[in-house]
Amino acid sequence: MGSLLERTPVELGRPLPPASAAARQPLAPEVIPSTRIPRHGHLCLLGVLVVVGLVGAGVLTLSAIHIRFFGVSAPHQVAAEIFSALGSMAELYLVTLSVSLLVFPLLWHTMLLRWLAMA
């Protein structure tokens, strides 16, 4: 049989000690699928909101032409004047952003600006 030091606990009649918690854990950690936000559907919704922004910017631009804002009285003058063209672009961005600030927090259950700050 061998000396007492060479024998295992089972040979000595003692039970094996319980395995520690670290030894019972699997070798590879459990993979939890992440929830990705934004998704492709949100991108399509953003496309719809851009169209809404484009319509809103068009209405604002036509209103500015109607009241002769900055002396612009025809649509071709809007394209020729840099301030009118930049104003139209700013209208598109601001209308789209304002509608997005209303819609996306409802989908994501969080504030959009807080989500952008975390990115």
C-alpha cells in the first residue's frame, strides 16, 4: 500500500472535501446576448423622420418666401443666396432633431441626450 502520506483521502476512509465555488464554475463564462440599440427598424424610422423634416423645412422655406424674409421673393432666389440655402439646411436639421427628440425616447425608454452622452 505505501506510506500514509502517499494515500488519498478515499483510501484513508475520509470523504473528499466539497469542491470550492470557483472549481464548480464552468471554464467559459455564460454568453448573454446584448440588446443593441439602435436597431435597423430605428434607422428606417429615422429615414421617415428625415422626410418629415424635409417637408417641415419646405413649409418653413415657403413661408419665408411668402413673407419676403430677407428680401427673398422667389424659390430660385433661395438657391442663389447662401444665407437662404444655409437657413434651409438648418431648418431641415432642426426639425428632424426636434421630432427625433420626441419619438426615440419613447422607443428606447431613455432620454436621447443621455444616450448620446454615454456613446
